[in-house]
Amino acid sequence: MPTVPKGLDCLIMSELFPKVTSDEIDHEQSIEDAKRDAEIAGDKPPHHDD
């Protein structure tokens, strides 16, 4: 009987495979999303130091 490496015995299928494959990713949109996330992070009021 084959053995399973430690830590892999309780994984489920969705943890093994990505939800989106690399050919489905819009790289231009990813760049825009990253810019927007950075802009949002920079717009925090000074009293929000989190």
C-alpha cells in the first residue's frame, strides 16, 4: 500500500489545483488590480494604522 507524505493526507481537491489557470488570467487586468489595491492601501486615514 503506498504511503502519503505527511501533511498531504487531508488535502482536498480544491487545495491541489488553482481556481484559475494561467491561461485564464488577464495580465493587464492583474496589473490594474494591483495598482488599485496599492492606491486603496495608501488612502487610509492617519488614524487607521492597521
